[in-house]
Amino acid sequence: MEKPKNITENDWKALQRKYQNLEPIIKKINSGYPVQYLIGDVDFFGNQILVNENVLIPRFETETLVDKTLNYIQKLKLNNASLLEIGTGSGCISIAIQKAIKKIDITATDISSKALTLAKKNAKVNKVKINFINKDLFKLRLINKYDILISNPPYLIKGEKIDSKTKYEPNIALYADKTGLNFYLKIFELATQVLNKKFLIALEIDEDRGLELKKIATQFFPNSNIKLEKDLSNKIRYLFIYTE
């Protein structure tokens, strides 16, 4: 069978290894079903991350979030830090950071028990130790203090039209409220309670809401450094808040 033009060489090889009959698989892909779910894993920051319909497919933009966060961790000398991830999904962010800096102690939360089942598998596959908590952010009560908080939370406005491929991904991981900001507000509130005096907050954001979020962050963290940063496509996609 010849490789369809809409499938990359690497993906085609992976599909050939996994499926004997490729006709129904190609039909699924042509209907917009993500090839990553059919393959069952993706490469994220050089790590094998298992994916299924219970988790978002890790994006290049999120790799850049990890890369920039690692640079901040070095700059702020937080290598021995404790890190909290909100909405871990497949676990890809926490796993990438844990593999890059072994001494960091990581706790990762998610509202979805199915997502966490997969995240735990991914931690095992990548031989890292992460403390997973199955809890809704809006009901989260934490005893410990942290130095770093990282999140790529849901930020799409309810009813917002998006790329048709995301229709197979979990809505719970994509959509916020009608402002698109409720998760960030809760994260800021939580951060004021659980972060140590010297801290780093690293967030992936919607390219259209950077200035608005920076303004809100200034109200929560008036004495901190607040920086918007761009992704590889030159779009403002990250918000970093830190003290030195």
C-alpha cells in the first residue's frame, strides 16, 4: 500500500508496524482523527509519551514552555526545588522537567483519573518519580509549599471555534469559562497560598490574552518580575512570574 500524502514518513512507518490492515486507519485519519492517537505515543522533548483520547496531544508550543522554564530554573538557581504542575494530562511537562533536572521534587495534579492513569504509565516508561494527585483545581487544598508552579491550563472560550482535529481531544482539557481566564485566576490565587517567597510561575497562554493576563498577574504579584514570551512562530504564548 502506498503512503498517503497527508501522513509523514515516520508516522507511516509507525502505523505499518502497529496495524496489519491500514485501510480503516487511513479512513480515520482522512476524517480528521489524530494520527498520534492511532500510533499511541509521541516524542515530547526527546521522551516517549503515550497518548490516548483521555489526554491532549502534546504540542511543540508546550516543548518551548518546558525549554524556557528549564532556563529560568537555572537562572534562578532552583535546581533543588519542589515543583507543582496543575493539569498534567499525559504528564509530558513534569516528565520532561524531571528528566532534565533529577533533583526537582514534582507533584502533578489533574481532575481526570483516566488522564492520571496514563500519566503514571508515562512516568514508569520514562523511569521518573512524580507524585500524582487526582483533584479538581477549584477544590485543591495543599499542605506543602512549592518553589515552582507550571501549567498549560484550558483557555479556550466556551463555544470558540477551533481546529477540527481537536474535536477528538478531551474538552475538559481545552475549554475554560466564557472569559477564558477562570483557570488562570484560580492558579494565581493558589500560587499566592502555596509558593515560597522565592518562586517561579510558568504558564502557557492564549496568544490574544497576554497583555490582559499580565495586567491581572500584576495585581496578584505586585513585587515580582512578570514577563510575556513568544513561541517559535513569534506569537506571545507564555507568561513567567518570578522573584529573585
